Amino acid sequence: MLRIPWTAKKTNERVLNEADKRRSLVRTIRKRQATFLGHVMRRGNLEYLVTTGKFEGKRSRGRQREKIMDGLATWLGPGKVSDILATVKDRDLCRDMIANAYKQGT
């Protein structure tokens, strides 16, 4: 364990680098979200409508909430959301895309 006093104004990233560790929980969560996205997109039920943002209704005022697809699009790599949705329909391509993103980290 590193003995870092709380007064030592260090960022979390800097402490992780000093300890030679990586953020594994975030990667695991993103992997599970991407796997869930594949299941939802292939089924096409209510979850599909909610995940893609095609659910009808009033939008609340203020800043828009971050959608699941926005976070996954940045994690899965360069490309538009529509490209990711097309890739997810094929199970083998989806598995390869998730495995590559998991290996790269972030």
C-alpha cells in the first residue's frame, strides 16, 4: 500500500500510475454493458427502444442525460453509433469488437 497523505494533492490517475495499477472495474462494467447491448439489439423489444433513444415522450428540461450508447461508442472505438448498432446485430462481429475494446483498455 502506498502511504500517501491526504494533503498531498495527487490525482487518482497519478496514484494509480505510482502503484502500477490499472482501472479494472471500469473496463469490466463497460464490457458487460456492451454484451448486454448485443443481447438487446438482437431481440428488438422495449429495451431496444429505450437504449437507442427511440422511445416517445416528453424530454425533460436542462442538460440531456448521457445515454448508454454515448459511453459505449467512445469505449468501443472510433465510429458512429449507427455503425456500432449494425455491428451488434452479428454475434461474431460483436464479440470481436468487445474483445478488442477490452484488450485496449480505457
